[in-house]
Amino acid sequence: MPWNFNSNTPIYMQIIEQIKLSIAVGEYKAGDKILSVRELAAEAEVNPNTMQKALSELERDGLLYTQRTSGRFITNDPKTIEDLRKQLANEQIENFISKMKLLGYSPEEAAELMKMYNKK
Amino acid sequence: MLLEFNKVCKYYGNKAALNNIDLQLERGKIIGLLGPNGSGKTTLIKILSGILTPSSGDLKISGKNIGIETKKIVSYLPEKTYLSDWMTVQQTLNFFKDFYEDFSIETALDMLQRLNIQPSEKLRTMSKGTREKVQLILVMSRNAELYLLDEPIGGVDPAARDYILKTIISNFNENASVLISTHLISDVENVLDDVIFLKYGNIVLHSTVDEIREQNGKSVDALFREVFAC
């Protein structure tokens, strides 16, 4: 996968975000095997320690699991993936609502505008 | 601890190049040694490699005083080339094999092949950038505990820079650490665990890249420009 990093936030957090997104949009499918830490680090051109830190955190969140001999995999649990999708959607909504608030719209008004936009 | 500096000073005449340096580095890290020209980066690296001796204070690598025993476990890439240009790449490999027990010809040949560099080529006929790659390959093909890279990406094009950084991240292991001095910070930032800022021979900052970004909301490069603003 192509990796893009900004320079203001820690790389490991950006890796986490990008892998989460890949899982949510189905680029990574449930049960897919992912590359080794070293391979992923080389691909993303980051430090292996950074990649390890990101993967460990994703593992703690239940999005990845490790099988001792065969490697690391995307979770097989459809609910975990669905929850992740919802979580990312909520982040987008929060973002949207706060921007609309800046423009002086209440959440209700924003929702109304959204409906009208969809009708167009 | 891989590396310990205890109140290390280095004077050239009465000018202090390093001023009371206390520093500890762990294994398994890639550390950026950053600072403007004349801040003491090369002096610090040369002391670690055993080329210079400190004026006062002491330091240990892997618990050993600097000397033959540390040279066996330290792989040093100097700023300038020291290989004779009449040599072929193969001859430089043999040269390294003679000097260092931990040198792996197989690793070196493999990396050379991937870069399309022929072992029969003479250094003289190569471009500056290719020669720098050969030298880095030699240094990274040792199974050392401490790699000292003094400006490893200064003279090469951006594509070669990427390759060199990839070589560094794929060749070091958790028992070893890599100390990279450079002022091309934005190019190396993504591969670093820790950074050390040197200013007039003093360590003014020693932190992880993650911490810098978390606490300042900006890159190491941006912070560097602030700390060292002229």
C-alpha cells in the first residue's frame, strides 16, 4: 500500500490511522496475512521500531492478531471491523459538525443542508 | 547500555569542540546526531571510532574502553572516502574481509547486485554517488553493534538517498544501534527513533522523534530550524 506521512504528528499514529482505513475500506480483508514488521517498515521507509509500535497498538485494539509461527493477520471478527467503520464514520461526522459550527450552523441545520445536498 | 559518555570534553587548542558530554544510548535504535556545521558531530563520531581521543572524561562502548576491542564492534562510515580509487569493488570487499571478522561478503554482494554495481568495476570509473553507495554497503555489511554514519546521504541523489535509508533500516538488528549525523533532517526523520541536538559542543536536546512531534506538534526539522535559527 502507498504510505503518506505528514511531518507534524508521530509516524506510528499515522501508520495506525492508515492501516485502520485500509481495513475499513476493505483493502485489507478479514483474515488477510500482512507483511512482516521489517517488510512493512522497508515499504513505508520508516524505522522497524516505529512499525512495531503501531502494529502492537492495532493488536491491542483487536484489529490484528499474531499467530506465533505464521505471522500477523487482520482480525477475523466481522463485528470488530464493522465497529471500526462506525468509529471512523463518527470521526468524519464530528469533523463535519465542528466545521459547520464554525460556519454558524447548528447540528440540525447542518443535517438539513446535508439532506438538501443529497437531493441535488 | 550500548554506549556511555561520562563528562567527555574535547579541546582543539583552547577551543572546546565537545563540552562535558554525558550521554547514554541503548541498543536497537536509530539515532540522529543533528547540529549545524561546527557543532561537534564529527568530533563525537571520531571519538567513538577511536580516531580521536577525548581531552578529558571517559566513554565506553558495550562496557569496553575505546580500543581494538571496540573497533571490532563499531562500523564507521567517515565523511570522506578512504578507499583508493585504483581498487575494484571486489578488492574493497577483500580488504574489508581481511580487516573485520564480522564482515559478510555475501550480504555485500547481494546489495551490490541489487544496485547493479559490478564487483569488477574500479572505483575510479564510478560517479561520486556510486562510490558513496559502495562505501555504505561495505560498512552496513558488517555485523557490528554500533554503526557510525557521518553524513551518509550528503552527496547522493534523492532516489539513492531512499535506497540508502532502506539499506540502513533493513540491515540493523535489535542488538545494534545506528548513529547518523546529518543536517538533511527531513530526509532521515522518518527512520529515526531518537534525536540528539548538538550546539557548540553541548547536547541541547535528547528526545524521541515521537515525543518531539507529540509535544511540539511539529517535525524535528521544524524544531531544528527554531532551535538553531540564525
